[in-house]
Amino acid sequence: MEAARLLDITVSRTWEPERAHERWTLLKAPFGKKKHMVQYEMRTHFHVIELKRLTGSTADTYLEYIQRNLPEGVAMKVTKTTLERLPSYIKPPVGSKEGTKAATQDAA
């Protein structure tokens, strides 16, 4: 979050989804007795940061900084989305305010 502030990146929201826990109970030896078991556990924690209105160079700089400073054993997954304008042939619904505003402008 500090790096985003220094690069003047707007952080729209952050949240932590549910953690994932996986547990395995295995025998210590292939032909061991049931009383000689061992348990393994893997916990996965998530933290989601949503950034808005980034240029390509700022996004690359920010991601490179974050990747270099990640602790060992931590992975990062990045999903990029782009905003695009709706095509001109798609119009707002007739009952909406925007539809009535456009209809009154066409009539004038």
C-alpha cells in the first residue's frame, strides 16, 4: 500500500477472501502401524488489491517492485482488465433516465 501511495496509484479497495486449509494424515512408513501417523497441513492466505486507472508503465513498475519484495514462499497472481467504450449501436433502456434524456435531446 505504501508503494502505491508513493507512485500516486489509486487503490479502490482491498479485501481478504476466505483462507484455504488442506490437511493430510499419512502413515510414516508404507507398512507401518496405524498409531505411527503424521499430519501435514497447507494453509493458503489471500489478499486482493484492486487498483484503478493505471498506465502500462506505472503498472509494470509497481508489479516489479512488489515481486522483488515478496517474501519467500509467497506467490502473486495478477489479472489485468481494460475499460472499453460501448459500441454506438447499444443504447440505454427506454425506461432509464439516460434513455429519456437522449429522447428529449433528439426531439429538440
